[in-house]
Amino acid sequence: MTHRTPTLSTVLAVVLLVTARPSPAQEWPAGTAVPAAAIGKGRLEVSAGFDLGVKNGVGPDEPARLWRVLPAGIRIGVARNVEIAGTWRGGLLARSGDGEQHSDWGDPGLFTKITFTDSGSTSSAGVMFGFKIPSTRHLPHKLGSDAADLYFRFLASRESGPAELRVNCGVAIVGDPRFAGSQDDLLTGSAMFILRPGDGWTWFGELCGFTGPKDDDDKVQFRGGAGFDAGFGKVGLYGNARVGGGPVDFGTAFDASGSWGVGISFSRVIDL
């Protein structure tokens, strides 16, 4: 394996979950770029969806299609400026390059967000940290990494009228399933632009990414989509395309290396 000096690039691994009341505190996990504002004490958000990813140029034993069935999230405000979130990658249904079909359970994760600024401010700052619990096998079908990953991010967001900008940057320590005791240390970054024109729709576009010292660490994706109020909550529709980097990914298939994908999400905020 070749090691090299990292050069900062950007990548996307985004899922749109637009919530029942369009505000920056209620749109995570909308994507890699999460809002800096917390959801608020005594508020609960639940979300679920479906996602299809396609990866071109793979070998016969590599996943070429991946359905994520009911990827889900839940987050709750435990204090004015603190929230705790749990995520699940969903049930995984895959088809490899040779046409064989496989399945596995997706990885869950647990995250904490702390906001430093006052609620209601148009500018927010905070941090988020958490970990992925390994439950998806890497072999034989390479749908996961069999490793626990750690994440830490600085968060910033700014609202101006119907527009919002979110910027996140941080580090990730991810397990490398190809070698015992090996890990990959990554720099991560993301930026999302959101527009709420006032007609009940929310539109977004995002670039996000990571870079590291190992081969195939640098990848870039773009994702865009829209959400609308369906009465019972919000429905989000989105698509993505990889615009930089190749299809090689040593674990967590399609999270950064998929060629393109589409998805739908449903979410609702509840006041407890």
C-alpha cells in the first residue's frame, strides 16, 4: 500500500432529512453538514427512509448496487444547548458485480452535539462527536468495515432571510478492515447551502469530503434535493453523484465511493 502526504479535498456522504418545522435546529441529519444549533430541550425528531446507491467499475465480488431499507435516526434535546442522536444505516440489500445478491444489517451510531451560542441566534457554533458501532461485516461481501469509527466536528451555521449556510470541519478515525489493528485518520469537511422560499419547500445543495494518507482516501461527491411538508411531517427527495475520486472503498460501501444514488426520507418533530 502506498502512503502519501494528504492534500485537503472535499467529499459528500449526505442523506436529506428535512423536518416538520423548517429551522436549522431541526434538519439534522440532513447531511454531512449538520446545523450548529441544537434541537431544543424536550424536542424529539424521528426519521426513516429508503436509499439506492449505484457503483460503476467494480469487480465481480464488489457491491455494485445497494438498497438501504429504512435507514433511521432519532435525536432528542436533553438541554437547551445539548442533543443526543442515534442513527442506523438500515437493512442492506446488495447486488455484486457478478449478479449475486447479498444482505446484512447496517451499522448504528451514537452522537452528541453541544451548541455554544444562544438559541434563536442567526449565527450558531458548536461541536459534535460520536462513534459508529460495528455490526456490518466486511467479508465476504464488503458491505461494512467490522470496525468502530470515531468522529469529531466543529459546526458553524448562518441564516440570512430564506437562506442558510452550514460549514463543518473535523477529523475521523476509521478502522481499516484489510489489516489487523490498522486505522485511517481523515480530515473531513462539508458545506451545505439551504434555501426556504416560503412556499413549504426546502431546497439544498452540498459538497463534503475527506482526505487522508492512504490510497483512495480522497473522494468528492455532490448531492442536491428538496423537501416538502406532507402534513404528517416532512418528505425529502434527493440525488447524488461522485465528482472526484474512484470507486475503491475499503469499508462502508457507497458511503463515499458510490457513482450515483437516489433516495427518499420521512421525518417528524415531536414536542414532548
